[in-house]
Amino acid sequence: MNTTSDPKKPTRSVVRTRFAPSPTGYLHVGGIRTALFAWLIARQHNGQFILRIEDTDQAREVQGSAKHIQESLAWLGLDWDEGPGKDGPSDPYFQSQRLDIYKKWATKLVQEGKAYADPYTAEEVQAFREHAKANKKPFLYREHRPENPPVWDGGQPLRLKSNPKPYAWHDEVMGDMQAGAEVIDDFILMKSDGFPTYNFAHIIDDHEMGITHVIRGQEFLASVPKYLDLYETLGVPAPIFATMPHILGSDGTKKLSKRDGAKDILEYREEGYLPEAMRNFLASLGWNDGTEQEVFTTEELLEKFSLDRVQKSGARFDERRLLWLNGAHIRLLPLEKLAHIVGNKLGGASFWPPEAFDFDETYRTDVLRVVQERLKFFQELPELSKFFFVDLPVNISLIDDNKQLKKFSRSELHNMLESAKRSLEESDFTVDDLTERLNRLLEATGQKPGVLFSLIRIAVTWAPASPALADTLHVLGKEKSLNRIEACIKIL
Ligand code: GLU
């Protein structure tokens, strides 16, 4: 990327982005969208995408979470160039293993008189707070900066000696930003447990790891002025900032949370969503290419994605859209690939109903060819395909409750099926011949497809819906189709 033409951006030859999750549980759509955007930017510029595990808050850490996060990224195809399992020049990529690095930087700040050990007890700080409140003033730590701070031995919190002044900066998404000196305060760099705060660690790491673009959620936007102060104090250049808009729940009012349906991204894998559909869906949460296009392959995303088309306002999470997009991506798949995915769900299991394996692969592939049109996610495959493999029990209510069919008497329906049977008996059951015969039957009986085809469909599937009728009959084959029609005639 050539950044030299834009004076606002630091000049760097290589784009390096990162995803920096804290291992505090599973990744949901909100978290992983940031990873996708950072990955897209890195890949678009032939740069590097780095995975850094921010595990400095031991109390909030959840066992197994770091592994789970890696598995989620791997499923989504967001491969990292450096990070856990991928050695790189900035090893290690777990913050808990980088404590000596933070210590080194902290010590330097102390030596330069730019940071100090916090001498106060919790009670004393509380008293400062109450005093400020009583005077209707915001509480600022820097107003209580000790004149002679104790020697920092690593056992007390270490605070930054801030430089209160207004800051202005550019955010690739949010635009030109500014903040007054009142938001600048002496924040904690190192905690008394020897671990750095997020505020300190991420800045050190982003710098040491050569990160060019910090792409992250909106919850950090208000802290950027504090970070700018620290960058200046450290004497290191600030990266390019790109703040992602919040993802809102489906009602579009509040931020999507785990509580209102933001489930583990890997659950979508279990339900049979395609990673490419998920990537498309995630990209659409806050980004579009300015056209009406909705379905994007990953190649198209790589070509078209840009931070300047990420919107500022919150993006609404609508799972029905994901479902629709997944169907669209299923239809884009070559049949062979679809057959492979359906038959080899991760872990060796498959999405087929067990009965499908009483049939050979050719037959299963034929079934897949005709249900591909209707499939929205793989977990619904058994329901959509079962009648191809087993004779489903007669469910006469499908006829009795059908809006079109219930207008007819049983004997009228009986006669319609009889004519259908007579015609189909003559068929060679190719799709063409079946299509032609079915159309001629419509003319001969004077019925609408909604009546005649529904009746035949119910008779051969006993399922509420099926692929196109001629396709269904063709795949089922002559013998099975006629037997089922015959059985229905008997019932009627
Ligand atoms: N560890 C932070 C989080 O999980 C990362 C924020 C960032 O990307 O800098 O929220």
C-alpha cells in the first residue's frame, strides 16, 4: 500500500493488522466481525494478520477459550500469519508470556519520570472521589499526583504521568475526531499483580509487533485520546485507527450481546452454515459496496472491501438474513463440493439422515442436486430429503388441511390421482418427459398446479414441501413413485 500520499497516515511499507481477543469465553458475531475486517485489510494489501491473545485479566479468563477462539477463526478461514501455533518475529503472542516486555517499558517510563507508583489506598481514592463529587467536579487522578511517589517495586499500581491537552486524530471510519484535555488522566499502566492493563499492553504490543492498523470495536473510541497521550509519552508513532460501529440486536436499539442471541460462532458450524456465507454476513454488518449487491464471494470481498465504506452508525443483526445468504451460497457451490461438505461434516459425522446411507452415493448426489435449490442450512437436510430414503407414514391431514385440496371431495381427488397414475405409467421418468406429462395432465384435468401438483407431491412424499415435482419424481424413480401414488389412491 502506498500511504505516502496521505499525510495523515504514518508511512509504512507493509500492512500489519491484528485481532486481539481476550480469552473470556466464546467468540460471537460482534467480536469476530472485527477479525474479518482486519483479515481483509491485511490480505488485500499482501500484508500480515496477527493473532494476539490478550490474557492479562486472569480473573476473567475462561479455560479453553483461547483454543476455542483459534478454532472459530480457523473455521471461518481467517488464517493468521503470526500468533499461537505460528511463530513470528514478535513471539510470544500471548500477553501473559510477555510480562518482561511490559516491565521493561514501564521501568523506562519510571526512570524518565513519566510514570509513578500509586501510593494511595482504595479508601483514600474513594475520599478523593467523594470530594470531587461534593464540589460537582469530575474526579481526576492527576489532581492528586503525589509529590514524592514511593519507589516502584512492581507491587504497586503504576500510573502514567499524563499530559493534559486537547487531542485531534483521524479515524478511518469515524472521521476526524477531537477531545478536550479534561478526558486525559493518569491511568494505570501496570497493576499490582504484575500484569499490565489493556490500555498499556496493547500499545506496547501494537508497537513492538509493527501493527499499522488498529481495527477494533466502538467501546474503545472514547479512550483513544488517553492512548494518544501515551504514544507521545513513549515516543512511538500512533497506528491508523479504524473503529467499527456497534452491532445492534434485531430490534435495532441496543448493542447485541450474548444474552440476546449472539451465540457462539461455532454453533453456526454445527447447524450447517458455510464459512463463506458467514463471512459475507459479517461483512454486511456495517459495510456495503455502494451497490445493491448482497451476495459476495470472499474473492469479491477481498476486491471490494474498504474501510471508508464502513458505516458509522450501528449495524442491525438479523439472523434471517444470514439464513438467506447461506442459502444463496449453498446454491453457488458446485454439486461435488456440496456433497463433500454435507457428507463430511467436521469430525467425520454427516448432515444426512442415517437412512441415506442405505443408498449409494450416486443416489445421494441426485437427491442433493434437487434439494440444493431449497436448502438454507445443512441441519434441515434430513427434513428436506428424508422421503427420498424412507417411506414416510401417511399423513392424510396434509390433504385435508391443504387450502386448495380441501375444496375437493375425496372421490374427485381419487380420480385426479388415477389419471396421473395412468399417464406416469407410460413415462420413461426422465425430467423432460415427466415435465411434459405433468403439463398435459393440467390441461386434461383442467386443474391448477396448486391442486394437481400438490396432490401428487403429497402422495409421493408425505412431506409438506419438496423440490420441483418432476425432479422429485425423477429422483425417486418410477417404481417408488407409482407405488406411493397407488397407496394414496387406496386411501382416498
Ligand atoms: N482484548 C480486547 C478485547 O477483547 C481487544 C481490543 C483491541 O482490539 O484492541 O476487547
